[in-house]
Amino acid sequence: MTTLYVLDVPENTPLATVAARDPAVTVGRIGPYFAITADGSIVIDRRATGCRHAVWYSAVGGVARGGRIVQHDKDALRVEPS
């Protein structure tokens, strides 16, 4: 299981919205965070979110054990099972 945590603030809501479009991904909440989970990879396209670079690069709150960020650039955020 791969889990990405993103702080639940208005600026980060588009990340959760775009992630939820993938039928293999579930978006829930744990405390003040969106918990974005999948059995496999989580891929979020930056352009689809409409996030500016400053928000994009500061959005990650954490990754649960068993996952790792393999891409976080101007194009996408990709978290894969480790």
C-alpha cells in the first residue's frame, strides 16, 4: 500500500481532486491531512492540478512507510511502493 499525505488546505485541494480521478486511488482524511492511497503507484500531473510551482513543491506532508517519491518535478508527483 502506498500512502501520500498532503495538508488539507485550500491551496492543496486540487492535488487530492486530481488524484481521486484515478479509480485505483482512494482519497481520505487523517487529522489535518488528505491521505491519498493506492495498492500501486500514485501519479499526480501538476498541470492537471493548476498548482503554481511554489504550492506544488511544498505540498507533500509525508509518505507512509512502504512508499517512496520517485518523481517530484514540474511535470508530476509519483509515489511508488518501495
